[in-house]
Amino acid sequence: MNISHEDYSVNYDESSGLIQCEGSFRLRGSEEYKPILDLLLGAADAAPDHLTLDLRELKFLNSSGINTLSKFIIQVRKQPATKVLIRGSTEHPWQGKSLKNFQRLLPALELVIE
Amino acid sequence: MVQELGRLRARVEELEQTNDDLQLMLETAAEHGDELTATLEEEREDLAAMLEMTTEHADVVEDELHERAEAALRKSERQLRLLVEATPTPVFISRLTDDKLVYANTMMERLFGISGRELMDRKTEELFEEPSVCGYLLEEVQKRGSVDRHEACLIRVDGSSVWVEISVRSLEFDDEPSVLFGLHDITHLRALNQASSRFVPKEYLGFLHKENITDISLGDHVTGEMTVMFSDLRGFTSVSETMTPEENFAFINSYLSRVSPIVRQNNGFIIKYLGDGIHAIFPENADNGLRAGIDKLEEVNAYNAFRVDRDRQPIAIGIGLNTGYMMVGMVGERDRMQGDAFSDDVNLTARIEGLTKFYGTSLIISHSTYSRLADPEVYHIRFLDTVQVVGRKQALKLYEVFDADAPEMRELKKDTQGVYEEALDLYYQKRFEEAQSRLFDVLQRNPRDKPAWHHLVNATRLVDTGAPEGWTGVTVMDTK
């Protein structure tokens, strides 16, 4: 499943459980984020063994965006069998600071920032 | 009794069962409540965590954006400074709140001959020769946001002045409302322009529709009806013979510097100097030319009073004015040119000027000039003669302007003007004796009236000989 837009894109490969987010998420409120949230919740509900959220190419994420991602983390927590990995990049300083907070919602979450 | 006992036992059992059930229900309900509470607690924690995360994230992003904006600003500031430093023109910035200099580039330091530190904290208006000019520029830039290429004179610390063209823009500098001044040193250019305007006056440039002397090229010209003036010093050759070359130059320049500005003041300009003579034109109207002629003669009268006071010989000049169609423009070759005016009417004007010697008058105008005067009555003008000059077939009516004659002479000419003109009418009607007697009347009252003498001589000759065949009364000149 894919969502692509001038400023951003989300690619979900069901077979590998890889979700790649790229570009800049500057959407306004939960309304505009709904398509992305639906894609993420769908991935969580499929309860695969592994889910990887690759944010290395995500340059910018606004507050509604972090809200959307945290809803996904809460949903995926309901599937204890699913191991979650989030990949970030040091190139975007906000990732180092904000992404580790997801571990508060899901202590088992693996976070790799390189 | 046994039956009753059995019933009671059954009842006890029933109650016990009910009690167990109730207890179970209570326990179930309590457990369910606990579970609900736990779920709600978890959700509450999730929401609290989300809120905190979102807020923290917002802070992080905000910081990041701020830093990025700051970095971009610092970068653009660095670039701006680099740009301003490398600019080959002097630039300085002054703060609006107290009008003090807060920045000056290297060229500005060089222009003022002091370090930037010494320039700092000086009042902006102290840089200007006229502080009001600074005030004007600041007012304009606040009103319109910019001022371009305003000429002003600045004063260096050592008191020397420097002419600049200033462009001004308002800007924020170190978070304070400020004004940026960009300067262009035009001191040299101004000096050059001033020097060149001595050779090609700015009126002449304007006349040729040119802004700068560098725009002038060979063949630039303007054609149209204009009034030409020639003026000359009387008997200068004999005067100059008694002087050393230095005295000659001093005398000529003293004379020319007195009369030349009069041409300019009357909207004319000098085409060229011809030794002691002046060739000027008045493009606007004939009155400008005549007014300049009269003013020049009056200036010479004042100059003579000055000369006589110093036991020097008084001078006399002759002026001729004519109006006609002519070409004024640049002649010569590409590397050596000068302004000139030419047409038949220009040559004729030189002849008219020459006639002032012949008639013993100081200012003669042609009929074409006379007829273009807005109101000839405001001047003292009388008919002089009809003349055929060398090289021209057509006779020319000439008028004498005696406004600048000595007061008694002017009054006498005015008083006798009626009789004088009557005499000339009679003369042209070949009634020479009557003309002669009127001229006697004139000369009896004003024996120094030279044109009257001229006509009297002619009339007397014709009384004796009678008018030859084809006589028209035209005075034919056979010398230039």
C-alpha cells in the first residue's frame, strides 16, 4: 500500500512488514492524517512478526504527525507477538529527541538511529 | 417437626446458595471494576504520554526551525557583510533611534581617511556639510523607503569636503531600525564637469538636449528661429597697442567677466568669444537679446565709471542684434570641435554690429528683431536707416536702441524723436529741404546726435544734386 504526495510518501510492503515514510509531514490535524493513520493501523492489525517503521528519509514531522505515529504504536502494542523496529537518522535532529519517547508507550520497541 | 426441620434446612441451603451467588456476583463485579479501572488507567497514561510527547516534539521542532532560521539569518548576514565589504563604493549604516553610525565598510574608512571605529558613534548629520540635507534624506527614506542618487557634500574629519551621490535604503540592522547609505564619490567628476562647463556651458548642453558633455558629438545641432548678438569693443586695437600681453589679457578678461554673465541672465548663451568680441544667441525670444544688449551697455557704463576713477581710458562697445532662422551645433572634427551658429542671418548680424561704428550708435537691431519684440514701446527705439550691406541685395531696415545712452542724451533723443522721424519720412518722400530743416531743428537741440548728422549730410547733398533716377533712399554700404 502506498500514499504519495508532492511533499511526502508512505510505502508499506506487507510481505516484509516495512513501512517507509519520506519527505515532510506537514498535514493539518487528525483529519488530514487519517489516510496515513489508517494505513498504519491496518499494518498493526495484520499482526506480522516484524514491523519496521523507517523514518530515515522523513525530514520533518509536525505535532499532529507525532500524534498519528503514537496512535500506531498504541495499536501495535495490542499485538504482543509483533516486534517493532523504528529506524531514524541523525541527519534530522528532531528524530534523536522525539523518537525515543515512543518507548514510553511500548518499552519493547527497538529504536535505531544512525 | 422433622418435616419442619427439613424445610428449614432446605431454606438454609437455599439462602447459602444465594449468599454464594451474591458473593460470586460481588466478586465478579469487583474484578470487572478493577479491570475497567486498569484499562482506563492505561489509557489515561497513554494519553498523558502522547500529550507529553506531542508537546515535547513540538518544542523540538520549534527549536530546530528557530535554529535553522537563525543559521540562515547569520549566513545571509555574513553574506551581506561580505558583499558590503567587497563593494568598491563607500557604505555606512546609521541607527535611526539615535542617528549614530553603527557600521562603515572599508571604502567608507578610506573615503574619510579614518578607521571604522573612529567613525562609529558619530552622528550621521556630522558627516554632512549641510546637516539639513541629512535630515531631508532620512525623512524621504522613511516616507518612501528609498532615495536614489541624491547629490550632497560631505565633510571629512580634517575639514575637507567630498561630493557624493547618495542612495539610501531603510533596513533592520542588529534588530534595530536603521538606514543604509551607499555613496559614490563624484568630487572629481564634479570638478571635471565644472571645468568642461567653462568650455561648453550647461545651457548649451541643455539646448542641444544633452545631459553631459560626453554625450556631445560632431554634428549635434538645433535649428530654429533665434536672436543673435554680436558685440565688440570699439577701438580696442589702439588701446591694446599701449598694453603688455599680460595687461591685455587682464583687461579683456576683466571686461568679459563683467558682461558675459548678462547673456546667461537673459536666457542666452555665448557661442564663442571672438577676441574681445562676443557671439551669443537667445533661443527663446527677441526681448531676451535686446534686454541683454541694454544690460551689457549699462554694465559698460558702470565699468567706465570704475575705470575713469582709476585714470584709465573709458571703453565703448557696439552691439548688433538680428533674428532669423539658424543652425546651432557642433562643428570641427571628432577630436576637436566647438559650438557654432551659422546662417545668413548670423553673418548679417556681424555686419549690423559693424554699422554701430558707422552711425556712431551703440546698439542697432534689425527689423526682424524689432518686429518680434513683445512691446517695442517699453524700450527707447527709433528708426535708424534702410541699408544694403555688402554681399546682400535686399535692403534692411535698422533701428537704434538708445536706452543705455547717457541720461541727457537719452532725454534729448526722446524729446526730438517726433521731429527726427518726421524728417526721415520727408526724406524718403524726396522732400529733402523739409527734411533738412527738421534735422536742423533736431541738431540744434542735440548737436551730438550722430545719426541725425548722417541724415542731414545726405539730405543736404540731395538738395544740391536732386535724387538720381531709381533713388530709394537706401544707404548702400560698399565696405564691410
